[in-house]
Amino acid sequence: MACIPILILLSLSSFCKSDDQLTYAKPLASGDTLVSKGGDFALGFFSPTSSSRSLYLGIWYHNIPKHTVVWVANRNKPITSSVSAELGIRNTSGLILSDSQGQTVWATNNKITAGDNGVDAVILDTGNLVLRSSNGTVIWQSFDHPTDTLLPGMRFVLSYKDRVVGRLVAWKGPDDPSDGDFSLGLDPSSNLQLVIWHGTSLYCRTMVRNSITVGGGPYRSNTSSILYQTATDVGDQYYFVYTVSDGSPYVRMMVDYTGKMKILSWSDSSSSWTVIGEVPTACDFYASCGSFGYCDFTGTVHTCQCLDGYELDGLDFSRGCRRMEPLKCGKPNHFVALPVLMVPANFLHIKNRSFDQCAAECSSNCSCTAYAYANLSSDGTYEDPSRCLVWTGELVDTQKFSNNGENLYLRLADSPDQKNNNLVKVVTPIIASLVILTCIAFVTVCIYRGKWRNKEIKQRQMLRYVSSPNEIGGEYVGFPFVSFEDIATATDNFSDSNQIGRGGFGKVYKGLLEGGKEVAVKRLSDGSRQGIAEFKNEIVLFAKLQHKNLVRLLGCSIYGDERLLIYEYLPNKSLDAFLFGAARQSVLDWPTRFKIIKGVARRLLYLHQDS
């Protein structure tokens, strides 16, 4: 009968060590184990199967019954299990793993300062193995050299100075830690998208850098925990990191031997790992929906669909989709915005372009089929924060989400109906034209009067809404309002190029009202969780606050489901751009910073005592 493969932990004997450190004088032998202070992780030697003759140095979870390895040192050079092994510290090599014959199997290759006898290696409760000098300086750490797993707080460096450096490589099989066929890392052709590779072939795209991914956000949450992930640039590094809320169960992110990137959470009730997210799943394998098709994630079942203006070419998506109206150079065409998408693959990245310039790049090129634009920074730390992408051929591997996507501007030919309508207007008999013009004039007058009355009604409703007695203090608070149409005009219909910020509440746009007054418009999103009562309270409270250290609320607007607040525009952006932005930190000397501290204190005093 075939035996079920299990992981044998060689260090689970009564003779194993339970310390969390190793030193010059205290190496780690094949029968020993280092356990972190909190007991979360262990470092030692293991053999993947009951019949395996291979011995590996690794890190695993210590407090759960299922042996789960998260890091392996000698994954491609195992030691024969019949031969003893030792992990020690050497001045010439740092950490060094050797067999009983003294042959070096693996080493960190760090030179240690001569005479520093206080060097040690410690396994932390984060799962990080750290080699450090006597003064606590980190010489080497396993978090900088992941294998197939990312742990919370681990900074996974994807690129350094625009060169791809980080890659997760899956195990070859469930019991074989050696390098497998699947890996995860940045696409070196652009440094803009995170992909899963099958050998050298693109297997699945998991993320494209845009204004949302660089800011980060919650990925998965329940009643007890939240996972927050961020991909961002700091100096020359572009890295990914995720954290979990306090009290959360064990969480890990890994690429398994089948090619899936999974986020798993430990369940004490079932004593097993639960998958809370994974890719690819259905139609998000690379190019699975064919050219000009996209994988739709908005429904319960993920299915392939055709982009707007396209129809299925055949019985299934093996041949993709085809245009309903042929697109020809010199013929009338227009662009349609497709929202909440992960943009297609095979793009051309054009640098140093504004939104309008990016649109012009595509519209002036007959071969351009689509474009997309994003601002990769809101704090000024990027030398070139623009990200203009254009496509000149087929659109492949597009995905649609319920949120966290971006706009793709797709080029379509004008339909025959549009052309015929223009022709009918030209050849209409003069007499019929006069009749039509008379009717149009009559209808226009009626519509204008109706709109004027509707506007007057909306004005009265708004005035009653924001001028009603304040439920908190019973005071009567009057407040100005701005019509939704005026705000849409001021922000160029909420154009991406006017977006200056984004948060959990929604997006913030720069606007220019009549008279040339610059304002900041806060547009609450559907998912902001702020109801009518909270919105009204915010208006009432801000209307009463008048202080030089507080940004002033200038007006508000309610139109259907739209709720907007109009604040004074601050051209120097947020204070954190000067405090933490690498490009502007030097602008603030200590006297200026001290004045800022006093200003913040006065603002807090005003909010707590005088407002």
C-alpha cells in the first residue's frame, strides 16, 4: 500500500534545543532546533517525506500541527540524511551550512568585522532569520531572500534602480523544495506589471501599476481581521508588503507548485489552512478570453465577455472578438471609456505625458487602438509620476472588476446610423426644416423653463436640507451650495487628469469655478459607508468651524446619489508630502517644523475647547 507523504521533522526529539539564537560557540546541529521567543516559528533541519534521504535547512510554523515550511536555505542542494549537518557563523562567510565532511552546502557570503565576537543569528516571531553584529546592526536576513512564501511585514523588493530583482519560485512538487516551473515577479519588459511565469512563458498577470496599487488598500477582511497590501516606491526600490491586523490568525502568501498565487489563513477550528484568495482561477489565465475579450469578475461566476463595440468571433472565445464596425484611417472614430479594468498586456509605455498629451498620442496615430493614463504619485516623490500606456494592435488579457480598476479608452469607428443622421440633417427640405426648427424652438423653451423650475426646486430643497436645525446643538446653520452641473464643469466632468487624491471616502478633484476660484472637490464613493445623516453632520459641523489652521469648507452639493463637498484648494498639497516625501523633506528646517507643531496644537485646542 502506498504511504501518504508526510513531513518528518528531525528536530522533534527530546534532545533538541529550544533557544532562539546561535553564536560562534553554539552552532545548530542536525538534531537541534531554534524556536522564536513567542514560539511562532522554528529553524531547523527537515526531510520532506518519510522515505526521503534529503535533508534541508528551513523555517516553519512551530505552534500549529500541520508542518508548514515558509523558507528553505539549500533548496537546490540537499544534504544526504545519513550525513550530519551543521549551521554555524564564520568571519569569512557569515552563516554557513556544511555537512560532516566539511563541505559548504550553503552560505550567506557576508564578511564579518574582525574582532566582533558578539555576532549572533536569531529567529524572530515574524519568521525572519537575522544575522546581526554585536551592536544590533543587521548583516543579513532571510526576509531579503524569500523562496516561495511572503509573510506579513516582509518587504518583497520587486525592482531596484529599474532592474527586476525579486522573484518567488514555487516548489517543484508538494514534497520537493527545489526550484519549480512557476515563479512570480515583475515583467522585466516594462517593470509595470506583476506576473506569474510558467518557465519563460507568461502564465497569469496579477497586477498592473496604477494610481490605486501604489496607494494600497484592504484586500480581504472579516469580523476579526483585515489584510492590507501596498506596492510602492521608496528611493530606488519598488517593493510589495502586506500586513494583518492585531489578533489575526497566521496568514501567508505563496506561489504553489501548480502555479497559483494563494493567500492562506490558518483555522484553529479545522486545524488546516483556508484559502482566502488565489489567482488564476477561471478566465484570468493569460489571454484565455482571446483578443478584444475580457474576463468579467463582477458576477458570481467569472466569464469571458467582448469589449464594447465587439462581438464574438465564432462559437467560443478561442478566436476572441471582432469589431462590429471596421476601423479605417481617415474615417470618423471616437473613444469610449471602459471603467474598472485591469488594462491589457503588450502595451507601450510613453513617459512624461499629461492625460491630454497621452490621449493625443493615441488619437493622432491611426494604428492606436486604445490608451490608459494614471498618476503613480500624489506626494511628488516620483521624478515622472505619469503612466501613459498605448496599444497599437490586439487587446489581450483584459479583466473587469467591481472596484480597484482603471479606465481604458477604446477607439471605435462611428456607426452608419451616426453618418446617416448627419446626412439627413443636410438634405432635409427647407420647408420641413422650418417646421422642425419651429418645433425645436418651442420644445427648447419648454425644456428651459422646466429646467429653470427644477433648478429652483432643487435650490429650495438644498437650502432646507443644509439649513435645517442642527440635531446636536439645536442651532440654525445656513450654508451655501453649488449645483452638480457647475461642479462637473469645474472638474472637466471629473476628469482623471484633475484627480489629486484618493481615499476610503472616494476621490478628490481639483476644480475651477466661475470667476477663476480654485477649489478641491471631495466626491463620496458608493462604498464610503457615509450615509445622509453623517454627510449632513459633516456639513453642519464644518460650517461652524473657522480657524486659520483648518481647511475651510466652501460649499456642498447633493444630486441623486451624488454627495460632494467643496473645500478651499491648497496648492502645496498635504503636509505629509513635506514631512515624509523624499523630494521635499529638506524644505522644512526645524524652526519651520516647530511652527507647524504649534499650529497643529492650536488647531486641536480649538477643536476640543473652542468649537
